Amino acid sequence: NMRGTMCKKHLKIARLIKQKKAGGTELIFDEVREFVPDRTNGDLADQLHLQTAINSFVGSLSKETRAVFVRRYWYMSEIGEIARDYGLTDGNVRVILMRTRKKFKEYLESEGIEI
């Protein structure tokens, strides 16, 4: 089905990006650990609650903030690459990411998700 194909495609892209940027991947995971709880051992309800909260939060962001956030934490793009693609400075991207991580953490906590 189409959804299964898209999921496989996203996983393949993510895998390729991880391989391409192996050096920077750990830094990105360190950033993510600040605001996303580890739910790998949680029950399905907890995982679905987290997934719904993530989707809701990302959907509430402005177009530019969403693009920067998704590029960094989904596609694992380098800060300089994001800055270049969106006509921002590296500093602008870092500030957007820092503020968005803070808001995301607060949002998750307001949804009853412990960090």
C-alpha cells in the first residue's frame, strides 16, 4: 500500500542520511535527548500519545520554524546547510532550534509527557 511505501521510503532516506553524516549524527541525537523522552520500552498508548503530541506541536509551528526544525531533527541536516538553504545565518538557525526545543519541551510537559 501507499502508506507502507512512504514509510519504507522515509526509513531508507533517514538511513542514507545517517550514513552520510555519521560524524554529526551523535550531536543531533544529543540535542534531541534534551526534549524527547525515550519511549522505546514504553507501551503502545504512551508511544501513540508521544507521536500525536509531536505531530500537533510541529503542525503548530510557523512555516520557517517547522522547516528548520524538521530539517535538523528529521533529515539530520547540518546547521550551515539549513542556513544556506533558507537564507539565514548559522546563528539564526541555532536560535530558532534552541527556542523551538524549549517550546517543544514545555509543550510535551503540558501534555503530561515526562522528559
